[in-house]
Amino acid sequence: MRLIHKFLLVYLIISLVAFGIGGMVTYYIFSKEIERETNFELLHKVRYLKDMMEKGVSYKILMQDKIHIDQIPSSKTIKDSTVFSDTLAYHRYSKAVIIQRKIDAYRNIQDTTYHFSIYETVIEPEDTKNSATRSMVILFLVLVAFSLVLSFFISKWLLSAFHVSLIEMKKFSIQSSKPIQLPVSSTYEFKNLNKFINQMTTKAINDYKNLKEFGENLSHEISTPLAVANGKLDLLLQETNLPENQISLVITAQKAIQKLSKIQRAISLLTKIENAEFANVKPLDISGVINKMVKEFIELAELKEIKVTTDIEADILINMDSTLAEILFSNLLQNAVKHNIPNGTIRIELNQKRFSIANTGIKPVESPEKYFFRFKKNNQSSESLGLGLSIVKKICDISGFDINYNFQQEAKEHKISIQFQKL
Amino acid sequence: MKILIIEDNNELRENMESYLTQEGFLCELAESKSAAMDKLTSFLYDIILLDIMLPDGSGMDILSHIKSRGIKSGVLIISGKDSMDDKIQGLDYGADDYITKPFFLPELNARIKSIYRRKKFDGDNLIRFEEITINPETREAKVNMHLLEFTRKEYELLVYFIANKNRILTKQAIAEHLWGDFADSLDSHDFVYQHIKNLRKKITNAGGADYLSTIYGMGYKFSTEQ
């Protein structure tokens, strides 16, 4: 539900209550006013009749429909008094008993007391009520109609600043290093929102920049001491007459340095991929890339007596960054060779829809998809880094590919498929 | 061969100097951009080892200075950053090769020799070791006059061994040389063993002497001494 519709709904509910109360108040005021006017009219009539009688007109002549005058026997003396009341009386023209306003007045005229009893038809309360209700309903409907039309324009005009902010936010990229700059809105809330968006994006960009610089600096700062240590060990190794156990110590130390360096490079690569630093996306002949990689690894595979079969369609063009493509396919091929068994096989297939690589190997301990997580290895004590498939996964994510990994029990085959177009 | 080592880290500079001096190269050192500029105006070098990040400026500035003055030295960039951009930029600016820290000193040595060979336009370009002759242009190796049928990796391996003759080369250093970034799995060491076995077989089958000795199963040495 749109914001404006919610506003409108709440507004109309409140209006409905207000109109209800308004109707009752109107009815009450109208009734009072009618009663007052009728009373005034009746009093006026009594005064007129009294005047006529004081001028000597007989009260009998003055009597007519709705006017009744009695002479009170002189034995009793009654003071002038006036009493109003509502009464049911027969109405001659409507031929029905309806509510009428009645005045009972006692007046002393020339030492004689007369009782005036006059009826006046009034507007019926039912009619007043109906009229009040009807006018309130009509007013309410008019209000609804106006609100609907108005809301359409108001949402366009009032929320335009908000929509502008929304569009700008959608366009925002943390790598662009440009904070969102929004036009100043005259609305307090939007002004606040835009200010916040601006501050937040500026901060996000700064944090991102710092993190990136930190990563780059760390990479550089670590690599130099590693190079120093590795070099010292190289020199030590060249010392003549170094006993076997010491050579072994040196080589083990160098292995550790190499591993540290590989981890640092792999993580730095992952960060770079995450930061979308490889964004040179264009149609790439991946048939060529894969054929090149196969050539690179075929010698290794043959050394391990692994049979490689390929079914690579020529000239397959896929939108992706060329550096990422090389990293992706070399990682997959490397894995297929590395985790293979002697006399095993590797099958590589490529067509416009998908790429798949299947290799024989030992049964994985856990669900194969788990190897997409960082540092997840089949054998935790193994020398491999456990970052290869994380990199593969990241590259697929960033290139918009679907990747899945499964193990076929009977064939003892690991199979990784990459779907180029998302299904 | 005269080499200028431009590197701000003392220890790393000494490592390189020590290893390269043993190779019989003449090394001079510069720890900053200004020191390097001074040396470059007064002396000529065959090879310049260039660190990109220096305390008083960028190695790229030195590189453009070298190129603008038409100095004919070979330039090998030594960078702490494993960054594609730096690599591409360095090579675009006219550097001959690029090596990322940390590296093996034998690798540095092999790269320097390779640049030196490529730069030496005058005269003989062949690599010779006893009865073995290698032609880097045609990528052919011969024992006496007998042509060896090498795979690409075997060829690279032989060149690497000869560049670092009489030195212990560990399996790791060899794997790193042959496969670079792909050498991350340490079972590539088995591949090293296989390659070396094949290399040795091919040389001896062609009538060459066996110059390869195994160092306690951890490394290899290519030398005439036994």
C-alpha cells in the first residue's frame, strides 16, 4: 500500500467520525432553533389575540382552527402565565396525528381571565434527522472524491523529492567514490533524509576506501618481510656443507613462507573481485581461453596419467572480464588435476549455455557445495589453501553465473557446472 | 655484468646483492629514488632492479627517466603489489620483466639472465653448458649436435637449472618457476620430480652427462662437480 493511500485512509476514517458527530450537532442545533422560532410565533399570536380582545373583539370570533380561547370563571383568579409543550394532535390537511407545538397561556383582560390554547405544526424531528444525515453523507462523498483526486497530485508533487532520492540511491555504487548528492528539499523530513543519505554514503565510501587501502598496504607491507626471510633462507641454502637436517629446516621454513604468501595473494584477489576491480566486462571468446588453459595443464595431467577429453564448441562468446575468466578456468582445471587419482579422467564440456568440468577423485567428506566457503577443505590438514573454489564461486557470482558442484557416487566423479545464463 | 639494485629495504637489498655477487655480477646499491637518479646519471648498468615503492618517490618515475634518456639497461621491476595494473603499467613504460615479492633468489637470477640475453643484440645469444647448447630464440636444446625433444616445461626447467648452476634449487623454487601462481598445491612437487626424471633421461639418452644431483630428496643441483 502506498504511503499516500495510507494517509488517505486514516484521514477518511477520522473524517467519517467527525461527520457523524457533526450530523448529531447539526440536528440538535436545528431542533432547538425550530422550537425557539415556533415558541416565538405562538407568543406573538397570543399577544395579537389579547390586543384584539382589549379593543373589544369577542373572543368567540377570534377562535378558529388551532386557536382555542376559554373564559375562566371569575371565581378563580389566575395570574398571567405561559407554558409550552409538545403534543400530538390531529392535523386536518395531512389527515394524521402529528407532533405539534402547543402554548397554554393565561391572560387577564379587563378583569376576566382567558385561557389561550394554540397549536402550531412544526418540522418533525425525523425530517430534521434525515436532512442532517443526508447532507452529511453528501458532504462526505464530496470529500472522498476530492481527496482521491488531490492525493494523486499531492503524491506526485509532495513525494517527488523522495522519489528523486530513491532513484539516486539505486544508482549508488560504493566504488564510484562519489557520495549521493541530492537536491535540497523544502520538506523537513526529506531534508533530514537527504542529509542522512549524504552523510551515510560519504562515510561508506571513506570506509571502503580505507579498507581497500589497508588491504593494499597490508599486501605490500607483508610481502617485503616475506621476501627478506625467503631470501635469507635462499642464501643459507647455498652455504656449503650444510647438513641434511638443516637443509630440511630451511626448506620447511620456506614452504611456510610460500604458503603465507599464497594466502595473502588469494585473499587480496578475493577482495579485489569483491570490490569489482575487474570490471572490464565485454564479450569474450571463452573457447579460446579454455583451450589455452587446457594446453597449460595437459602436461601436468599427462604426468599424472590422467586422460583429458574435451568437447569445446568453438567461438563461444560470453560477457565477462578476461582476467577473471583466466583465473576462473585455471582454478577449475588446476583443481581437476590436483584432486584427481592416478589413471583418472577429466571431461571438459563447453557450449553456449554452460561449461562443465568433471574429474575422478575420492569421495568428499562433506556436501560438495561447502567447498565454496573459504578455507573449507576435504582434508583440513592438506597443504592446499582451501581458497580456490571460493574464488571460483565469487567470480561466478560477480559475472552472474550459476554454479553447482556435485559428486556422482557410481562414477566417483566430481562435477562442477557453470550455467552462463541464470535460469 | 653490472647491476643496479634500487630497493629501500636494507635486508632485501643485501639478499639480492649477496646472491648476485656470488654469480659474479657487479652490484651497486641505491636505497632511494634520489640515490638511484645520481647513480644513473654517472654510470651505465646492464640491468636495473627497480622497486616501485620508494620512500622519496615512485619507481615508475625512475623508469620513465631511464626511458626518456634512452638508457639501454634492462629493467626488472620488483613489486610488493601483486597488482595487474602495476604490472601492465610497468611493462607499458618499457620495463623488461616484473617479479612479485616474495620471490626466490634463483628465480630473480634466472630472470636477470634472461633479460640480459634478450638485451644483448650483438653476437652470440646461445646458452652453453659443457656439451649442452640452448638457443633461446628457437627454444631448442642440443646435446653435442643431437637435438633434444623437450616439452615446454622441460625446456624451461633446463634453462632455469643452467642459469642457477652449482646451486641448490628446492622443489618449491622449481615449481614456482614452472607454474608460478598455479604452483599453489604442493603436490606440484611430484610433478617437479617427474619433469626432472624425464629431463635427465632425455639428456643422458642423447649422450650427455648427468649433471643433476638430488639433495636429500628436497632439492636439486645442476653442476659438473659430483
